[in-house]
Amino acid sequence: MKRFPAAKYGRQSMRFCPAPFRSPLRAFAVLVFAWQGEKVLICDIIERGWTVPSGRVEPEESSKEAAIREAQEEAGAILSALQYIGCYEIKERGEVRWADCYAAKVDDLVEIGAVAESRSRQLVGLSELPEIYHWWNDLSLLVFEHSKAVIARLEEVDQ
């Protein structure tokens, strides 16, 4: 199994645990790595900058439902082939939280639903991300590559 390095985000320490690992607790948030060909979808989120569609899991929804909702709200993305790829373990001051991660294909882009949160969206190649992504490091690169590999395997099976 591929090893992912730990990383820091402010006071938080993070590590990525690839599928089939599932968090021992309900995820508080989701991230969606949505691909259209060789490009990944990112959104310009107010007070965060360019990032993948992401957000909190509401009490009445599953993390998969939250991933679909967040992609629609923040990026106007209609997804297919949504696949759980792992989760982030996020530690801060003795507290541990989990964020589920999904990869998907972008079928269509429609009007952004949450204009109060998201200023814009764009499809970019991996090589463009280090210059614009709000939190770029070795861990980010490996999780993006992992998500792309999952989608590539799904596309091979479809052919």
C-alpha cells in the first residue's frame, strides 16, 4: 500500500489513510477530487482560496451525499463515478476529526449554487496546482495523484 507523508495545516497535523481504510468515527467533512480528463476541478472559496469542492457533512446526510451536494453548491458540478478514496485524519490539541475523500468524474458544469461561498471555478492540470492551490505540499500532491489514479482505473474498467 502506498505511504502518504504527514503534513501540517496551521495548528493541525494531518495524515491521509487510503481506502479501504474507513475512519472509526463519522466524518465531519468531505473533499471531492473531481476530474474531467486530465484536469481537476477547483473552486475559489471565500476566505480559503482555490481548493477542491469540500465542506461539512450535515447531520442528516452521509459523507457521499455531502460530496455530491458540495460539488454542486461550490462548483456547479454534476458528478458520476463517485468513489471513496480514503480519509484525512486531522489532529489538533488532542482532538481527532476525520474528513472523507472522494474522486469523481465531472459530467457537466452548471451554475454555481452557493455564490455566497464560491467566487469561481476552473479545471486545471496537476502541474498548475502548486502555484494556485491554497494548501500545497507533498501530501497534497500525492492525494491528487491518488485520486487521478482511481479515476483512471475506473475508466480502464469501463472500456
